[in-house]
Amino acid sequence: MKYIDWLEDWLENYVRPSVKPRTYDRYAVVVRQHIAADLGRRDMEELTPLALQQFLTGLLRGGNRRTGAGLSGSSVNTVISVLRASLVAARSLGLTGSVAADGLKRPRLSARKVECFTAAEQKKIEQAVLGGKKDKLLGIVLCLYSGLRVGELIALQWSDMDFAGGTLSVSRSCHDGKYGLIIDEPKTADSRRLIPLPKQLLPLLKALKKRSISPYVVSEDGGPMCVRSYQRSFELLLKKLKLPHRGFHSLRHTFATRALECGMDVRTLAEILGHSNPTVTLNRYAHSLMEHKTEMMNRLGRLL
């Protein structure tokens, strides 16, 4: 039996019924883009530990089909997860005698650098959005003051807003699927959360709601936007303002950094961001915390 034939059965009958649509889509993309043309053509008995490890080494060296560069360690780890889960299921059905993926060596992951905008850059973005005529871009400012992920922003509805209490509720997220936007549960259980909003932001949101013809806070022609389309709008805004390119997630990092600079404690920030525990937040923003502490010590030093 060819491995690709088993992968297609596995995706449809084992993965799709048991995971979120987003996870299924990610696994299907891994199979289509990275496995099908190479390992997928081989018979199941050809999938030896050495053959799998050589395949992964090739991905690390030049697995990006668009650029020819190597895949990141994180991407290769996802490939390993697909290989192992599919072969474990195959063994349970007697399609293979052992799981060749058990001993695969996972690549070392380098810590991601947290990128955020400076206070001056943030002000420039805010002024451009608030002085412009594109209502949809107000979501960028909302992210700067709430730490929302892009999928949470796009899925946000006016019914999630409590203007009297000054809060918004995160109860959905979304991602771009093969046939359009897929709205789903939040990323994790901790991602369900209530976020207090700065009072200065509430009048802007109220005014936007009055003008809106959509149940969604960020909309285009009355419906929700595609995630990639909104990310592209953000990229074009940065280009227009001649600011360095940073991913949309940098808005979330910027919120966290400003919050720490203002003295917010890590536990409160973790709850607002939807992290499982404060340790996650501390590890991710340790550099920002150290910079803040250094600045505080320098201020104290000026008193000498």
C-alpha cells in the first residue's frame, strides 16, 4: 500500500472527525505540500527510520517550495507529528509492523524574537488609523489596546461588546479555510476571556457601531473579512507609513510590552492575553520586563 493512500484515509476517517477544522486543514496542507510528492509515493514497508530522518533533513535544508530555503524547526516538528500520528494509526490496523517515526530526532527550536512597535511607531499607526476613512482599520487600534489575536479580532461581534461595563468577551476565533472563513472555538480554553478596555477607546467603538451594517466589529460589505485580507491591509498601512514590516501578531506583542511598561503585573497580563499561566507570559516577555526594570533603576540612579 502506498503511504499517500493511507494518509488520505487517515485524514478523512481519523483526523477530520476528532480535531478542530483548523488542525485538519494544517495537517492536510502538510500532507499535500511536504509529504505527498516524496514519502507519499513509497510503499508503507519502505518507510524506515533512516528514510524518514533523511526526508526531514531535506526539509530543513530546502523544504520551502516557494523560496527553496529550509523549513523552520517548528514547521518540521509539525511534519513529524503528522508522520508519527498516521503511522501509529497504521500500526493499530496492522498496516505496518512498527512505527518508524518513534525515534525521529526533532530539530532544535530557537527562541522566537518578540517584535513590537516602539511608542513613537505605535502613535504613528494610531494617528493614521484614526485620521483615515477606513473603518475596518480601527481593529488595529483595538488590538493595540486589548492584545487580541487576528483570528479573535476578525471573529469579534458587536454582541461581544459590553459598553456599559467597558469590556469585550472573547468566545470565538477564525481562520481562512479552503472555501472561505472558518469560525471556530478559541485557540485554547484559556483563550475564552473577558478583556477590560481603556475608556478612551469606548467612544470610538460606539461611533463605529452606529455606522456599521454588520454584526462583526471588523467588516467589509457587511460581512466578516478574510484573515489574510486584513493582514494585507495592515502590511499596506505599514508600507504607507514607511514603518518596518512586522507581522500582525506584533500588535499583540506591542500591547503586552506597553502594559508591562505601565506597571501591569504578569498574572493580570497573562489573563488578558489568554495564556495558560503567568510563566508563559514571563518567558515570552522577559526581555521587555528586564528593559523596564533597567529603566526604573536608571531613574533611581539619577537621584544620586
